[in-house]
Amino acid sequence: MRGQGFGAQGQAQSRDFAFHVCSICQTGVRMSWFVPIFFGYQLFQLMKYADSWSWERLGWNILQISGNQFLLLATVLCHEFGHGNMARYLGGEIDHILLWVFGGICFSIRPQSDDSRKLLRDDLLVVAAGPATHIFQAPFWGLILWMVFAALVTGTPFYQQMVAYGILPATAWEAFVSALNPLSGLASAGQWTGYFWTSLFYSLAGSAIRLNVALFLFNVFFPMYPADGSKLLVTSLMFCCGLAPRRAANVLLGLSVPCALLIIGYSLYIVYAGLTSGGGTSSMLQGVMGFMGVMSLMEAYKINKLKEQRLLHTHPLFATARSWRRTDRDAFGVVHRINVSELDDDTPLFAGGAFGRCSIVGFCCPCFSPNRNFVGEGRTAGVVEASSSAAAAPSADLRVQRNALLDKAESEQSKRSKTVQQQIDDRAAQDTV
């Protein structure tokens, strides 16, 4: 049951429609056949300009597309190794990494634990380690851009002319800042006349910076499952705010579904309106984005069905929804029982979160309140009532009730141990009194 969700599709893709590329740090790297097919389609679409372009311009564009494809794979590989190396640091292992047309998947295992806090903390660290790699990759490519800018671009008459026309930035820092905006391309979008390799390296370095910024923003601030942003959101809510998995799933569905619909609508609009650069190449890219949105909707439907069936714990993202033991409180104290149910727990994971009770967050939205009980989410009114009254009972009253119960039990036991003659004598003594 743990194989439900996006990971199961990735495992099937890696097993049935992928090939081994190499091994890095004793980790196998596999690539989906869709990646070279998509790359070949890009080159095929470029060849339709062979009659109208010079061979030099055509070769430049072929090298640019090839370089961008290599940068994409290298960036995604570093991202996935961020996930995997954090899993190794926490005591786990990397099985292999799959380079997919949607990005990449790192198949790793981590030590199991009965502590829900530790499981959520480890999940949060592993998920955050992937986007964190872009914080180091972007400055690295910024250094490459500066080196190309300083060694090959500045000082040439062509560069001075491009600066005078406002096509190129005046300094390397301005070029780096311009590349940090993923929505605006560098001025060197095409080949510079007479500067074949200079313009190519400059364009690729700028593309690498924009790619890292775009992937960081998407994976952190776009909560569409199975992107890292959705996992960061869910694990943060459960670990930092103490939110129950069922409520975290509600938040995820409320954000993931609109994001998926937004991507699908945007892709259909771009393909239909023809507002693309490069013709069919960009149209295919938009189609891939739309398919990712559809896949996200399918994943949201699966999560919702598991939530309704109270089987969220079978999903990898909500493995802590069911614990191996149950802790209840009655009028005489805390009772620990083995959880024999195959359904999700009724009670929250733990009271509060890593940042306490989060009263401000809970005040803004009741769904985020870690200790607030709601009837209808796998609980009954009687259970909530008993839990509330038991929690409000002072510890001193509990001791008095417990002692009274023990005295009563001892009295009953002593009565049962007396003989018939002793009981007759006791009754006679009470009548005499």
C-alpha cells in the first residue's frame, strides 16, 4: 500500500521505459526514453528553418538547444542528489535517480521510526534539501557569466556598440541581475555576428541562472502535488504547527487543485493562441506542462479518496496518519493500547508543533488550530466530550478518584475472602452497634 501515489508511477516508468545512463557516487542514474524523444523533437522542429537560415546560424541554435538540454539535466540531477544526500545523512540510502521529462525522481529509503516527530522532521529535511541546491547553483553560474563577460565580451568594439544601443548591459553585475529574472531573457538571445562562441557561452550561462531561479521558485512557492512545494507545505504544517494529517490533506487539496487547473488553462491558452517562440517546440513544451497539471489532478483525486476511506497512511506523504499504538485518557489516567485498526488515527499526531501551539495561525484559520477538535473528522461527539472533560480534570482529583477506587476494590476483595461464620459475626456486630 505504500506504493500509492506519484512514486508508484515513477517506479513503473523507471522500470519499464528508462535506460541506465551512468553511476555517480555509487548511485545509478536512469533516464526516461521520453527525454531523448523530446530532445529529438526539438531538433526536428529546428530543421524546418534550414532553408532560410545560414549554416552558421543553424549550428548555433542546435548547440544552444543541446546546451540547454544538458544544463536542464545537470540541474535536475544536482537537485535530486540534494534529496538523496540528505537521506543518506539521516541514515538512509539512495536506490537510484530517474531523469524524467517532468524533472527527476530520487528513489531513497530512510530508517523507520515510531516517533512521528522524527519522521516528519526527516521528511521536511529531505524535501527542503532539493530546492536548497539552487541557492548554490545560481551563484556558480553567475561566476561563469562574469568570467565570460569579463574575458570575452568587454573591451571589444562590438561590445561597445551593443552597449551603446542598449542591447547588452554595461557591467557583469547588471547581466547577472538581469538573468535572475526568469521571465525576462538575456539580450543575447541570438548569435552575435562574428562572435559565435562568445554569444553561445554567454547565452548558456544566463539560461542556467534563469533555470535555477525558476526551479527554486516553482519547487518552493507552487504547492501543486507532486512538486516539492506541496511536500514542503504539508510536512511544515504537520511538523511545525502540529496539524493533523487529515487537515493537512484538506489544505493540500485546496491549493493543489487550483494550481493544476491554472497550469492546464495556461497551457491550453498558449497552444491555442499560438503565442510561442520556436513553433512546435514550445507547443510541445506547453503540452507537457498541461499533462503535468492533469497528472496533478489525478493525484489529488487519489488523496481525496484515501482521505474519505480513512486510509491516508497508505500514501507516502501522510505515513504518520496511523501510529502503532494509541494513547487515550480516561478518568483514572493515561492508557496505552496497541493500535489494531487499519484506519487512520482519530487523534492528532501530537499537541502543538515545533513552534508551540501556533495560536495566531489557529486564530486566523480554525483548520490550522492544532488542538481544536471537530466532530465529523473520524471522531464522535462522545469521544470529543470525554477527551475535553478528562483534560480539564485536575491531577489532584484524579488521585482522589484513583485511591477511592483502589480502597473499594480492596474492601470487596476482603469481603469475598471471609468465611460464612465471619460474615455472620460482622453483621451481628453491626446490628449491635
